[in-house]
Amino acid sequence: MKNLNETLTDLVRKILHYRDAGKPCIICGKGEMGKYDVVCHNIKQSKSTQFKWHLHNVALGHSKCNSIEEADPLLSLSHNLNMIERFGADEIISIYEQRNNTVKFAKSDKESLIKELRVTLLCHEAIFKNLK
Ligand SMILES: [Zn+2]
């Protein structure tokens, strides 16, 4: 049985594999995302835990881009610009401004988020299958 954090991480990964399928890498802006691509966080997990499972802080990207981004300011800039294009400047700025307000999720918050993400996953799954 998975713990709550693992369940949340797994749900986000599954949602993104439907939501971002066929879109370009969120970091370099190239290619077409598929099953081998990884979940990339704009605000990194190490800086804040509150945006770890926020669907507007994550998108699929190349595994290589994700691993070298932090050492490459241009890739990091490209990631930000692609996030703004996909989710809107207001949303990305709002997340950025809150990045240091560390919010610790209680067990009940995680359980609510799991319910919410399960519904989101069902919706993305249905849309994905209907488009095929
Ligand atoms: Zn890439």
C-alpha cells in the first residue's frame, strides 16, 4: 500500500502523461512528450513542498533537460517562458510569489487533494481516449 505522498506523486504523473501527451518538452520546447518523459517542476521540490503536486507547477519534459536545467540559466529561462505560455503569466507569477511560504499539508489536506486529483485523472483519461 502506497503512502499519501507516493499516491499524490503517482496521480500527478498519470495525469500529466494524458494532459501533456504530444506536447513539446516544457523546458527546451522541442520534441513530443511520451511515456519516457518525466514530471518537471518549475518551482523545485527542494525549495518548497507546497507546489509539489500543483498541476500548474508541473509539466512533462525530457529527462535530460530536467537533470541539466539547474546548471543552465538559459534552459531555466526557457522553462519559465514555456510555463507562462501554457498556464498564463498571472498563474505563474502567483506561484512564484508564494514559493517561500512553506505550507505543510496535513493528512486531511493530502486526502482531499487525492480525491480531487482522482477526478482530474478520470477527466483527462476520458478526454485522451475520446481524442484517439
Ligand atoms: Zn527538452
